[in-house]
Amino acid sequence: MAEPLSDSELRVLRYLPTNLTAPEIASELSVSRNTVKTHMRNLYTKLSAHRRTDAVARARDLGLLAPRR
């Protein structure tokens, strides 16, 4: 990764492997839906991913998320 993830992006990243939608993640984190969507867009860019599943796989490869059980 060329640019490190921010603390806020890391918080959102931890929710990406779940089945929660962006609005549900926003509710869990007590932030707006737009904030979560912005962080997700930044995560996809930084992780060179086009979809949520790609971002999760890339994050696991980089050790940012626990390996799949």
C-alpha cells in the first residue's frame, strides 16, 4: 500500500467482513452514512479493490484483518 490507512478507515475496515450494510456500520460507529461511504471509498482506493469482498481479501493478505476461519 502506498498510503497507510487512517484510524477511522481501520475502524470501518473491521466491519467490512460482516453482513452489515453501510448505514448499519454507521449506526454502530455513531457516524453518518456518508462518512462510512467516504471511508469505504478511500479503503477501496488504498487497497486497490473495486468491491467490498476484494477489499476484505486484500486486507487479509496484508495482515490488516484476521485470516478467514
